[in-house]
Amino acid sequence: MAVLLLVAVVSLVTATVLQTTSTEIQISGNHKEAVKEFYAAEAGLAEARSRLRKTLGAAAVFIRDPAVPPDPSWTAYVLESAEWTPSFDPEYASHETNLVPVPSNLTNTVVQPNSVQTELPYWVKIRHKTEYDAERAGHKPATPHYVDLDGSAARHSKSNRGNVVYFGYPSTTSRDPVSFTTNSPTTWLPIEKLVARGTTTSGSVVLEEEVVHPPGPNQLGALHASGDVSLAGAPGAINGHDACGAVGSLPPVVSGGTVTSAPAMQFDGNPANPRHSSHVPTPSAALVALKTDAMALKADQINQQLGTAPVPMMFFAEGGSFVSPRGIRIRQTRGFGILLVEGNATLEGEVHWDGMILVTGTLFLNGQGSGIVIRGGVWAGRIDQTGPLSVHYDSCRLQAALLAVPTRVRTWREVF
């Protein structure tokens, strides 16, 4: 009898252990699948972020809204499978653009794999943040999530998302970038919403981010200096009218110090003459915000080409590490993108630059021959010109240059 009782007890314990072990194995398996789904979705967000940045070697897969101004209904998908259907996306709307960009056709709408990581099980949706999105997150006139400059407090819907929400400077007196809406043309880029779904055979995880293109310093004129500006050299021209006609005109020179110029220097813009301002962006603050992932320049750049017109690049130099007290020398060089110098810099000979030049110290402009030609914008601590110079504000070239900067995550959440 005792033996039978012992066998019964052992059997019960064994059954309990087996049941517990089976449950733990199932829980472990479910956790493993959930981890796979989570990291697949994270990989999708990473791909989307990288494809919103235009870089050398990846320009063919760059994703951007082709509309000017940006279209509130613009959406683009990154897919790893041709089996994807609109039913996979609970937020799918037929009135949106629903692009599936491929290198040969950036406005393609045919479902096909276009991920650069096709082995990973995810899909991603990219779209502009709109007023409707902000309202869903709690935006109200009494509790604003952005600076509302479009003159309307009406609520919006999925079929009428309202205006795009941008990230930049809503006015020339703005010191820090913020979210804002506007009915007027703007140089600043939209906030982008990314939704990524990672899947396995047993389920899925959905992650959502908001990312921004760092806007660089505020644009108050064609040439900026927080200190003095000396334009006493050879004849030249500085023009604040937007060369690409996208936005309104600016002053030719904006300085926090004094501006001295030779009679032969020509100014144009709105207003047409240099102006003093206490709101000139500090170059050092803007440089810190932009220099992440810039290509380091360790030597003077003579007879070089830096970047290309289709793919502007970002360059950074420690001006103090150069022997010359005038910092890094850029001579007989063609450049496209963003030149960041911590310290002093000298442009000499014939230098043509499309995009942004930002120098925290003194920028020496010693042009020769056709001189220094800059299409975009210049920011510096001080400016000293002793040779031919032409600076023309160009918002399109500045915007193209800023697309070389990595996007930054503003918000992140796991949806489910």
C-alpha cells in the first residue's frame, strides 16, 4: 500500500514538473519571438532614418517627398516582401500617395521589395507629421504642441490632416528650433513620422518614431557674423535675394558687430544694406549640433573637390590644430555641402562652394582670379575679406546640404 502511495505521489510530482517545464518552454519561446519582432521593427526604423539622409553611396535609395511645398498626404513604404498588401497597415488611406520608392522610380506605387535589408521581416511607413497627428497627441490652443502660424484653429481628420508640421525657426528672431506650421514658403524641413512593424510567424511588434532633419543655424541673411565684418578688399557682391526663389529675400549681411566695406562692394537684398542684429546665431552652438558624422579634414585642402552637386557632404576641421594662425586653408577647391570649422579658416585663390560654411572663429576670404564664390550661406565669428568675393543666399542649396546631416529622434514609442 505504501509503495502504491509513493508511486502516486512521484507520478503527480513528475506530471507537475513536466507541465511547469512545458509552460516555461512555451513562455521562453514566446519571449524569443517577441524579441525577434522588436528588433526587426527597430531595424526597420534604422533603415528609414538612414534613407531620409542623402549620403555618398546611398543616394539611389534616398527617400524624400518630391512635392514643393511638401504634400501633407505624402506617404512612402519600405517593404521587404512582395506579399505586402494595404490590409497590413491599419492606417492605410487610399487618398495618400502610398509610394514604394525604388532607385529607378522614386514615385513608384507598385508593391515590390525595396528594403536594402530584405532578409529582415519588417515593413516601414514614412510620412510627414501633420496638424492632425499633433491633435491626436493632445495639441489644443490652450496646450499647444507647436507654434501655429497658419491662422486656423480648426480641428482636422484622417481625410484632412491639415498642414505639415516643420522643425526649424518660425521667425528671424527665433534662437532655438521648434515645431511650427505655416501657410508661407519655408526653408525648413518637415518632421517625419516613422512606423515600423516587425513580424514573425506568431505575431508582430509596432514601433513609432518622430525624427527631424537638424535645421542648422537660423537664416537671417546671406552672410552672418556674430562679431565684426571687414569687407575692405577687392570689389565684390553680396546678395540676400533667394537665388532659387523658394522663399523671401533677406539682408545681404547681418552682423552682431560693425560692418566696414569698400565702396566697390555691392549689396542687394531686403533691405539692401547690411544690418546689425542681436539675434545673429552663435556659430559654436550650431557647429556642435551639426558636426556629428562629418568627414574630418586633417590637412589643408588645395586643388580638391569636396562632395558633389547630386550628393553634398559634410566636413569638419579643428582650426586650432593647423600651424597657421589663420587655421585650415581651402584653396583652389570646389565644394558642395557643409563646411564646419572650429577655430579659424582661410578661403583663398578660387574657391566655389555650394551650401553652408560655418566657422566659429575668423573666416579670412582671400580670393584671387575669379575669387571666392559661395551659393548658400555663411556664418562666422568674424569675417575679413581681402580679395574678390561673391556670396548669394540660396535656400535650395542650403536645404540640400542639410540633408547630409543624420536625422535625430525626437520621440519613440512601442504601439503594440
